[in-house]
Amino acid sequence: MKTGNRFDVAINCGNESERDRVIREIISEMTLDEKIAQMSGNTNRLKQVIMVPRYNYFTWDSGENKRLGIPPIKFTDGPHGVAINHSTCFTVSMGRGATWDPELERRVGYAMGVESRSQGANYFGGVCINVLRHPANGRAQESFGEDPYHLGAMAVGMIGGLQKHVMACAKHFACNSIENSRFFVSVKIDERTLREIYLPHFKKCVDAGVASFMNAYNRLNRVYCGHNSRLLRDILKNDWKFDGFVISDFLTGIRDGKAAANAGCDIEMPITWRYGKKLKKLVLRGEVAEETVNESVLRILRQKARFAKVGNPAEYDSKKVACREHAELALEVARKSMVLLKNENSALPLRRSEVKTIAVFGKLADKINLGDLGSSRVRPPYAITTLQGIRNRAGNSVKVVYESGEDPAATKKAAKGADAVIVVAGLSGRDEGEYIPIIPPVGIFDDRKTVPDKGTGEYQPIKQAYLKIGGDRKTLGLSSESENLIKVVAQENKRCIVVLEGGSAITMSSWIDAVEAVLMAWYPGMEGGNAIADILFGDFNPCGKLPIVFPKSWDQCPPFDNKAREVTYDYYHGYRLFDKKGLEPLFPFGFGLSYTKYEYKNLRLDKKEMGKSGKIKVEVDVANTGQIAGEEIVQIYVGYNGSKVDRPVKDLKGFGKLALKPGETKTLSLEIKAENLAYYNAVTNSWEVEEIEYVVYAGPSSQQKVLLCDTFRVKGP
């Protein structure tokens, strides 16, 4: 960043308090117009016009001040790659959540940071950590999963890599879990549920030093998140001591400039609608205090100064964008994200010495399928389809034939003549993702529920567009066409393997018993086809585990109404809901198979009692009892015996990955702090650690019957 002498002083300050002092001096020299300009998106008109059909073609800019040498914010989107130009496309966040590997996510964030800076951006909006309350949520793929502990750990990893180069933005704050109604829905939620389920991962981002937050479009208890002083000022800035800035979600993230500014929304993005001249008038009329503006500008300039010297300029070059190193990382991530859900009769891996003909079926097999077509869309320089990957890895001794499945006779013939069959099925960016009506419905950006009928004058419900891209899903299953293809192929060949692509849970009850193996590949990014083939042929041992529950049916999930104007979020969803109701999922949270076998034993605690300010060490041994090396994700949960409030059967409190050779045993060791066992007392507005018995569970998934357990008590201060 090139800066003038005045702002250089702030950049070069040796400590935070001195930097803030200098920035306050700069603010005192700024005119009201200059201060409000820091709070108002100002991407030039030509770029705005270009980015209507081609979103993210340029960065979105705000806040440059040449007189004082203050650089602009230059925003680009994510989260599965940098959205500008032709960047590296990684596996979507949900798939990266399935790696359960914050260190790997740090490396991904580092690569995205390099590619952002190499293309002129200094601010990345890709730390998306919306809680997946229901698997039908259209934006599921952009988040890491359903559990706040897991979400926080993955987000901290990503932030750690990104902020070596750029400012990171955590979003969408908060309770953003329905796509189609995001512009108007009000989430009704009690304080304890908000604090324990929907906010802890955001707090971890604050503790990790994230530069900024983006408010959600939706309302929280009837107040838009961009106007919600309870969220932005009371919790984020006062309770959590967050010293960065808040931006609005784009275009309609705020509806009322006065309410937003007073609540603590610091920048309106990407263009000025409610701030700018309108905000100036509010200040001059005394409806927004100039000191409120000064506080926002302080927060903005603080982060600009903090990040002005971050990174090594020599590292940023167009040749770094989608470079070989990043493509290799994308391949590694894709391999480690995939979850082997079923593998009967050793259907996988396919051995080249035994399998001479493979038949591949399904339209998605020969299609580049990278996920969302909206704001998170990444356009890599190339992408490997599943069919191409299989052909790349098959070798000269294996014949690969392909049928789309449209010709029933050809499909049956190909299936019958193969040693193994692979059906590629799932979803695409047209089925799920950011909701983009092709014919926008009236009222999408306002609060109107009805419009007057021209004939009768009576008010009629607004008609939604009948064509769309993305949005929430109406069903969790595959299309009838895909299900029928699987059944036909499986009937002709018992060694039937299904590869699924998608951003969230897929139900399989109508066909899963007919196939021998199922691999969840998510939207696997530009190297996805090669990664899928590496697992199918056994060149890589699958190690991913589900970051969400896969239900058997829709009715096992919480209520989901994407047309309602108000919804209630209660305490339970995901594996906690399944535990509470005693439901059996199709596949539990944390589940994933391997080509080797692991044995868990010797769970132990370093003490049986600790005080409310103490911590306890948990250790468990894991042995690889199979024939090949692998990586096992070990999970630690805690349950609560005798609590005075309603608490889950158990919830995730730690995890780690162990790389194990055949016959090798290693120990996972981690600490649990008593403060992390607290519940939120909404009466006293405080966190309370109960003096009760706690149960520690350790195992390969959240499934109760496979977990080892031990107990300890909290007693005393």
C-alpha cells in the first residue's frame, strides 16, 4: 500500500496505544465529508456496471483519502478461492470442514491471501461460519459445518493464514441459516441459545484477531442485524472487546442509515445507499453523533494501519495465482476432504491388477462442477472432471468407458460388461447456492408481503420467480433421474460405487442398500477429479469425516420454512438434536471410513476433580490395526450429569488428527478448560460452570455406541 507521510506515522507506530493516539489526531484533522467517505463504499460507476453481469471482476473499494495518504479497502470475495479473475479453486468450505484440520486450513488461507494480494485486493470476505441448522440451506457449502466448536477451530485456522497477507472478514453475523428469505426473515431466539450455539465461533474469531465482521441480512428478534445494537455494540464491541470494523452485507445489509450507524455498522458496502450524503445530513441534524462517526473511522483506520505492512511484496505476483504449488494444495485438500460413507465387500479401492474395465455413468461425471454460481463463485484456469481424473489415474491396463445414462440400453450394456461401475451423482450450483432469481420477484429487497391486484385493487401475495439459480433445497434426496440411474446400474453390476457431489447432506434411503460403496466428494475444486480417482484406486487412503449429520429423511431435521417471515431457532439441531430425540441418522456427525482399521483404547484423565478455574488433560490411544497407513480424526465430547438446566447429551470439546502406520499406536492429548464447560445464564447475563459430574467421551464419531467414556467432577473455585 502506498501511503502519505501522515498515515505513515500511524503505520510505523511501535504499539497499539500509540497507533490509536496518532489515528485520533488524524481524525481530528479530517473534515466530516472525509470521515463519512471512510464509511461509504465508493467503487466507481464503470466497475459497478461491469460487475452486474460479472460479479467480482474487480475489487470492491472504499475509503481512499489521497490528501492524508489513507489507502482504500479493496475487497474480494470467497470462501473456496479468490473470486477475482482465474484463481485457485479449492474444495468448498463444507468439504474443507470434513478435513477437521485447522493447520491445513491455515495453509489454504495463506494461499488465498497470496492470491488476493497478487490481484490487488487487501481484504478477503471468505471466512464464512454460518451454523448449518438445516442441511437444505442453500449456502451450506460456504460454511464448515453444524457445530460451533468445530466452526471456530476451522475459522481460526483460515484467519491465521489469510492475515499474513490481507484483512479477513468473518460472516454473516449472525443466525444466517436460510437463503431464500435472508432479506426479510426474522430469527426468534433466546439469549442462551444465541450465546451457546450461534455466537461462540464468532467469539473465537475475535480472539484470533480477525480484522472485521460482516453483518447478516436477516433480522434477529425482529431487528435487522445491520441495525442491531445488541449484536454489534453490546456483544461484539463491548462484551468481546472487538477492536476491528463491521461492514454491511452488500446492497441491502442496512436499510436505515441512522439505525445502522448508531448500532455500530462501520462501513456500508459495496456502494453508498444509506450512508454518504444521507449520513452527513443525519450528523448535521444531531441524529447521529459525530463521535459515533469518529469511532467508526478509528476502527477502520486502525485495521488499515495494522495491515499496511503485512506480508512480503516480493511474494505477490500474477504468477502466484493458480500456481503449481497452490494446485497441489488444492489436490491435497480435495483428497483429505472426501468422506468414505460405505464400503462393503471391499468394493474400494479398485486394484488395477484386478479391474480391467470400469464403466462410469452420470452427467456430472463429465461436467465441471465447482459449486455456487453466486458471490462465492471461483473461476479457475482449469478444472478436472471426475471422468477425466479416472482416465488420468487408470493407467494403460484399465479400460474406462462412459455413459451419461440417457440411453437405457447403452447404460445396461456398459454396466454389465464392466468389472466395476461408478455412478457420479449429486447437485450443482443450479440446485443450491446463493439465491439468484432469473426473473427477480417484486419486493425481494423490501419488506412488502403483498401487492395490489390491478383488477380488484385487493392485495395479493407476491409471486416468486419460477426460474432461479441456487437457493435452498426443497428435498434432501437426489433427483429421480439420478436415483433411477443408480438403481439400474446397480441391478446390472453388484460392484457399484456411487460418488456424490454437493454442498450438504444427501439422503440415500431409496438406493443405498443396492450399492456397495459411497464416497462423498462435496464440490471438490479444480483438482477434484484427480482426487476422486486417487481415492477410488487406493492411491490415497480416505480420511475425511462428516462435519454435519446425514439424516435418513427430512423429518428428522429441525423445521425449515424458507418463505416464513419469522422463524424460531431453538437450542437443538444436528447431532445434539439426534442425541436428544434418540434418532438414528443415516451417518452420524464425525463419521468417515478408511481403507484401514483403527482401535481406540485407554481413555484417561489426569485428574478426577478440578475447580472452576482449572483444566483437565484428556488422553486416548489409537492404534492402526490394518494393513496400510492412514490418518484418523479423533473426537472428544463432554456430557453433563445432574445439570440444573437443559443440556445436550454431549457436545464437541476437542479433536485432533493422528497419522498412523500399520501396527502403530499414538496418543491424542488435549486439555479441556472448566470455563469451556459453562452454560450461559440469561437471568444474570453471565457464564456459569456447574459443580456437577461431567462425562468425557472419545471416539471416531459422535455415535454413542462407539465412544469410550470416563468421568470427572468440577468442585470449588
